[in-house]
Amino acid sequence: MIQCIVVLNGLYDIACSLSILGIIHSPILSTLHLKLFSVATNELCRRYLAYWIFTYGMIRITNSSLVPYSYYIEAVFFANEILNGTVYPFSTMFVIVTSIFIGIWYHIEETLTYFHMD
């Protein structure tokens, strides 16, 4: 179950990043991540954010052991942005809590699968 959620989330992340970069056209997808920020972002900042989103999206669709860490890293960096006052705290807390939850869930499923293999 969690693998399906992670892969779908990875595809969503890739689509959002390609939209931010202008490779695909979607006004909704291109702004979802950017709406977290309370400060103005310039073009270079948006592009780097898109590359980062693309990177963790690719990790998530591979279903590798790096998947939970991609969620933990996302949570830590967005928590840092809350501390720096560059994002809207309420919506960003949703991202942080969800990322930690998915990372832990993935770790649990991975561990259970590993120990139940005969």
C-alpha cells in the first residue's frame, strides 16, 4: 500500500517540477509547492526548487531504500524554512508531518517485508 502512495507522490512531484520549469503547462501544478513560500522567489530560486523536487520525485518512483530518507530530508528542510520565516507555517507543517509519517510508514513496511521473507 505505502509503495503505491510513494510512487504516486513521486509522479506528482515530477509533474510539479516539470511544470515549475515550464516543460509541461499546468498553472495548478506549477504553483502548489511555490505557494508554501511567504517571501518572493526569483526565477533561479524557482528553478533550483524544481530540480530538488524532481530529484526526490525520482527517488520515490524507484522504490529504493532511499525513499524514507527523501521524506525526512524534505521535512527537515521545510522545518528549517519555518524557523527562517520564509514559508507559511500552517501549510508547511502539513508537509512536514505528512513527510515524517510517510517516511516512518515506509520504514515499517520495508522492515516487515524484510523479516517476513522466507
